[in-house]
Amino acid sequence: MLIAITYVRFAIMEEVPDGEWFCPFCCCNICGQNKLLDNDVQQDGFILSCDQCPRKFHVACARSRGLIKLERKGTCYSWFCSDKCEYVFSGLQHLLGKSVPVGTDNLTWTLLKRVEPDCFDLEVLSANNSKLKLALEVMHECFEPAKDAFTGKDLVEDVIFSSGSNLNRLNFLGFYTVLLERNNELTTVANVRVFGDKVAEVPFVATKFQYRRLGMCRVLMNELERQLLNLGVEKLVLPAAFSTLETWIKGFGFSVMTYSDKKAHSDYPILFFQGTVLCQKFLKRSLLQD
């Protein structure tokens, strides 16, 4: 059993700066500042969050780089900082709710996400929420409750149901839930969040006890990697418990992230937990041909 004990934000800071300062998650991804100093562009100095990365940027900085995705897109009213982020978002939306046949033994792979009541009819909404509740039961079967130290909220539940928050560390709107089913019975569950085309994270993976050691996790992860490759995602990261570290490295092709690796992704709100080791895997095009 994997136990997520303490939740922390993934940020690399060698020391706390003097005076007024902002963490990397609150700064513009282009200029690196929270506030614009040029009064001539004050009207464009407010910060937007890309609905896929979800990095922040000033409107003025985005315009200076020729980024044009500053208009509301579709019925979801989403902001995108680049064509790549819009492409990833559209690809994920296209996958939602579609059962993909994988492996043998009537296995299917499905991507789900909590939906807003005004976006779908009640029947679709009820079926979607029922599957997410089953996914939560599998997670609770395999993990002891991972509660936020300050709010006491169940982090696994918030991740599965894509709970939003004005606090960066509690904003899980970008998370999707992956289901692997055999003959319509849930076997394995994972959560994934995709930060544009650079990196995706999988903080939780769980298999029901009766389906362990049958290769279910491998089937789910292989298909997830294929789908991420189709979207152009370069890397997958996850927090591995010490007891499973060797399996992730030797069995799944992950490697332990170095300090420089972590620092390179410090502008992404990646999750990890006390008692885990952050690992990464560069996705290979050869997977698409398997």
C-alpha cells in the first residue's frame, strides 16, 4: 500500500528573497515578474492563466511575443497561451468519455473529468460522476487518506473531481482521471494533469487488490503514454514511493529526477509527497508503433 503522508508544492527556491517577492507560480512566464513596471502598458499588465499549462503571463508580454490565443475559446471560455496548449486541450477534450480498446481480455481505457452541470444533460452528468466515485473508492482502497495539512481536505478526492481554488496549491482543475476496465468492471485508476506539450504528471495510480500482478497498471500507463505522445507531450513525471521506486525504474523506464531537472520545471505546480521520489520518463515516438 502506498501512503501519501504530506502534500507539498513543487518549487525550487534556494533562499527566501528580501522585501516584496512572488513565488514562481504567480509570475509571468515571459518576463518573470508579477507586476509590469512600464506605465505605458499598464492596461495590459494584468495576469492571465493558461487553461492548459497553467502558467501565467501578462497580456502585454504575450502580445510582445506574438501569442494570439488571448480570446475566449468555445463554450468553455478558456484562455490559451499558445497554439500548442490549445492543441493539447482540444485533444484531451476529444478523448473524454471514449472507451479505447487496449490489450486483451476485453480491456478498455477511458479518460474522464468532472463536468459542469450546465454543459451536459443529467443522464451524462450522473454516469460521469458515478464512475468518478468508483475511481475514488479504488484510490481509497490503495492509499491512506492524503489530507491537506491546513484545510484537512481529502487531496485524492479533490484531484479526482478536479476541484478548483484561488490558492495555487489547491487548484486541481487541470486533472483528468484515467480508468482501465475489464468487461465494464473497474480495475485500475490514475490521475493525470498535462502542462502543455512539455510535461505531464501522474500523482496517483491504483489497482484493485484482486487485479494486482496481472499487468493492469502497465496496460493503463502504456496507453496513457501513447495518448500523450499523440498530443506531442515530451515527458511524464510521477512521485514514486520508496517501496515501488525500483519497479517504476526497471519495469516502466522512469529515472530519478536530478536537482537541475526539478529546477527546469519549477514553474509548473507539480505534486509530490513526503516519502516519495520524483521520477521522470521521456516519451518515445516508438510507442506509437507498438
